[in-house]
Amino acid sequence: METDRVVMITGAAGGIGAVLVKRFLDNGDSVIATDLKDEALGKLQGELGHPDKLVILAAEITSEADCARLAEAIRSQFGRLDVLVNCAGYFPIVAFEQMTSEQWRQTIDINLTGTFLMTHALLPLMKTRSWGRIVNFGSGSVFDGTAKQSHYVAAKAGVVGFSRSLAREIGGYGITVNVIAPGLTVTKAVRDHFPADLLAAQRAGRAIPRDEEPEDLVGPVFFLASPDAAFISGQTLNVDGGFFME
């Protein structure tokens, strides 16, 4: 297994992002962790340690200037980037007829445009090495068109299309682009805002009848970021315990 890579993870202070940060640090990689708030990132750093390997930088992924600032920080400190994990996401629940154009744009911006901006800013740092792994977070909601999340589902479907097209453009540089499609993952935000009967229905619909935890996504992401996945690109890996069997 390759170690000592330079890894960028967005949404790093969230329930999924935090366990991904830990996995790459445990592998001996250097991780640049970004999220919206310094406080959340500082808490993450305090919990995980690795002061020599973990760099925390607060940023707004929907800001082109912030993405450029992150790229320059990585260039200055490391001179390259090996792995980009676009994990940041936003998944509000609102019925279509009550949805405002502002809500639509905000959800598209965070889930789709942010993925574009981060990738666009950081790709030059991968091309310098002619090796790279980009792992974008999609969602299992694109398989069934989850109700009351039309903006989110549209954004995540866009991530799949974006990833496939990008994979064809940059494969010649030795860079792969793939999508992880989680099922409903029980993070703190999900526990706080999703009804218990919905979580129960998710458990009942899976071949593996339990909650999906953030830790369930670590292995698949780590695999797609590894040399073992060198000939896999433009693919969507569905990780939901067998809820959808595509």
C-alpha cells in the first residue's frame, strides 16, 4: 500500500469526512482537511493529533477564491496533490412546490459546483506528478429519486455525469475519477434531523439489515484512492448494504 501521499478532503469535520481523515492519517499520509469553520476543524485536530501530518484550513468550497487559496497552500507546503476526496455535502429536505430558487441554487452550489471548483483548482497539482485519484461523493438517492430532495438528487446526478466526463479528459495523465454513492448514512446530522421510521425503513430494505455508518465508507474510498484501483475510472461504486442492486 502506498503511503506518504498528499490527500485533500473536503467536508472533513463532518461525520463521514472525519473518519476518512483518520484513515489516511493512519496510513502515514499527509492530509489537508477543509470545512467551513475553524472551530470544527480545530476540534478534529485535537481528537486526531498528527500535528506533523494534518493541516487544517477553513474554506468555502463554493468560493472560487477560497479554492484557489487552498491550492496555493498545498503548492507552497507540499508541491503536489495525490488524492482529492470531495466529501462535502448538504442535503436539506423540502418539497418541490415549496422550494425556492435560492434553496435550489444553494444545494446545487454546495454539492455540484463546489466539486467542480475544488477539482478545477487542484487538478494542476496532480498533473505535475502524472498520478492522482479523485473520489467524488454522489448519493444512492439518484437511483430512486428521493422525494423532497429534488435539488440534492439533481446535484448528485450531476456529480456522476461530471465525474464520467472528467475521467475521459484526464485519464491520460494517470489520474482516475470515480464516485462513491452512499446510502443514507447515520451521522449526527442524520440522527438529529431524520425521522426514526425513515431510518427503520432503510434498515429493512437492505440486504445487510442495519444502519449504514460513516465507517462503512472508509474502505471503499481508500480502495479507489489506492494503486490497486489504477484501472478503474468513471465508475460509481454503490455502498449501501444492498439497498439498491444496480
